Amino acid sequence: MTTKLFLIRHGITQWNKERRYCGYRDIALSKEGKNQIIKLRKYIKTIDFDSIYSSDRLRALETKSILFGNNKFKIIRDLREIHFGVLEGLRHEDIIKKYPKIYTNWLKDPHKGRIPKAENFPVFKKRIVKAIKKIARLNQGKTVAIVCHGGVIGSFIGSVLKSRDFWGHVPKASSLTLVEYKNSKFKIIKFNDTAHLR
């Protein structure tokens, strides 16, 4: 049996546009973000989802509500974005001034770089892979929607591909990524689909 997992990144937020690190912060979708998800809703309307899962952060929950209305769903706290520690809420240019060496090392390799008070990247990756594997096992042969975050999808895709190129696997806001699960293995079918925004 093949399980289809549609990994949906939430719509864009004002903080995303300002290049601020959201992480655990509970930031709402911007007006543009809501419009992105309305377009995505039309794009996926022919897909019959058996189960719906969402991160507990507001931007993911708002995305879920626009896409699926009052349909039954389950909140999975472990689908949260990584905690960025002292970088939370700061913009890229502010961080370069305040934490130049720490930030540069982390951008170069999140697996090795360390940010004060942040969630360790390997721990984050392990949390995400465990959560998605559990969802896949519980929904064998079904079609599942997982509404979450860019870093969540990026770390999971990196795990499937056995790649350390985290930044190369972070999809755009409101994107759709399809992964199939069969015989205890994941296969990426579609990554970072934003055709609905064209």
C-alpha cells in the first residue's frame, strides 16, 4: 500500500516578508499569505484527503482552516518549526550585526552551527522525522495533508535524500510537496510546487 503525504508550507507572514525568524513565535498569516492559501485551496480541491494534520502554530492553523474549513484534523506539536533561540524575532540584517560569527557558521552548516538558546538542529531533525514517520505508519494506504513549516519540510526532505543541504530543501510559502511512503521507505514525488501562484 502506498501512502501519500502532502506536505504543505503555511502561507507567507509579515515576518517572512521582513526576513525575521519566526520559529516558535505565534505569527499570523499576512493578507498576501491568506490569498496564497485561497489559491492553493482551488488547486487541491480534487484531492480527497483521508486525514489532516497541523502544527500548533497560528500560521499553520490559519492555513489549515482556509484549506479544509471545519474538517476533522489533529494538531501535532512536534510539527513546529525549529526554535531559533536568540535569533527569534530578529531580521537577517540585525543578526549579522549582533551575532556575525555565530550566524555565519550556522548559515554555512546548520547541522554544526550553534545558536544560543536554540533547538539543536540534529535534535530538531530527529523530532520531525519521527513525527512524520508516525503519521505515515498510522495512515497506510491513505492520502494525508500535513500543514507545517519551511524548516520542517526542509529537514525532512534532507533526511529522505540523505543530504546536508538544508537550505536547498526549504520550500516557498504556500507550496505543496508530495512524498510517498511504501515498504517503510519515503520517495519524493513533487517538491515545492507553487503552480497555483502563477
